[in-house]
Amino acid sequence: MKRSEIIRFIDGLNGTEASKVLTALLDDGTVSAKKMYEAAIKIAANIDIDMVSKRVFNALNWLDYDDLNARAGKTRYGYVEPSDAAWELFEEALDPFVNEMKKCQQRTLPSAAKDYCIGIIKGLWRYQEESSSEICDWFEDEPGAFVERVVDEWKEGNPDNADIAEVMLVAKMR
């Protein structure tokens, strides 16, 4: 079988199948645990800042009036202000990115967490500057406020001073 066919087959495996293959390789001694760990760290720590930024921008830019109207107004529990509903939508769109940043911190991948943080911040600033979303006016103050929140949550991972300085430069740019 050709190498290209093998790679194509392996690329088609789902997460569970790939995990079983890795476990089998470890169990039969084909690959050492240390070598597999080093490869996993290399892959997990390789965060594409521009891709994170683009994904954050898109997650926010896709929000529209239908999303806002579904949350705002009279409900059986009272009245929800459109600005409150907008903030909820904003947070919900960004939570997966913040959670991924925290996951990097929990895995003790400080460089990856920093890059993820920078990607989120750049996506927020891009949204503030370029958004064509129907409801971007409802998020007037949110990007800046959320940048601060993201930085604060990232700092909980105890980054070093050089990383803090790098992130703060990005956080303050507009």
C-alpha cells in the first residue's frame, strides 16, 4: 500500500478510531509513550492566531436580529432588555473560545494559551472595526469589556511577565 493511501485512510479516522489506533500502538510497544506525548504536545501547542481571530470574528458577525429577538422582550418570566439579550448572545458566542484557552492552560501549554488569548483579542477588535452584523450596534461596548475579561481569565494561568507584556500590547491596540 502506498504511503499516500495510508495517510488518506488515517486522515479519515474519527476521534475514537484515532484514539484506539494510538492506544494499540502504545500497547504493543510500536511507539514509546514519551515519543507519542512529545508529538501530542507539539500538535496541541501549535495555535494559529489568525485562524482563532477569524473564527471569533465569524462567530460574532453571524449573530443577527433573529437571534436578538428570540431573547429580548416579554417572556413568561418578565421582560428582557435587548441590551441584556445582546450581551448574553455575545458571551455565548465567545465562551467556546475562552474555554479552549483555559483548556490550554489546564494542559500546561502556556504558549498555546497565550496564542489563543491573542487570537480572541484580535477577533474582538476586528469585529468592532469591521463587523457587518445586523446587531453590532447592540455590542457597542462589549468588545473592549470582553477583551479585559479574556485577559483577566488568561492571567489566572500565571503567565510570565514577558507573555503578559505581549498580550497587553495586543489588548490595547485598536
